[in-house]
Amino acid sequence: SASLVPISFVNVLLLIAVSAIMAIKEYYQLKKYWVADPCLPQNSPWDGLTCDNSSTP
């Protein structure tokens, strides 16, 4: 039915997004806590990452 087409398309987009995120995670060898803002909280950035909190985006 026509209502299944958007669901399939959304599932494909989600699969592409998850695959891209996992590829980035593997490339940068991020091992744990890979969610949310990588530099927050300031005293606990992601493993292998150095953050500069001297300015705002």
C-alpha cells in the first residue's frame, strides 16, 4: 500500500545515517560514550578528543 512507501524510505535513511555514524566512530577509533555533545560535560569529553571551550559556536 502507499502508506508503506514513506516508512520504507525513512528506514533506508535511518540505516544510511547509522552506517555513516558508525563509520565515523570507527575511523576516529571512538570506543565508548559516543552520544550527545562530544565536549560536554567539560570535564569528561569523549575518549581521544581534545575540546576548546574558550568560545561558543
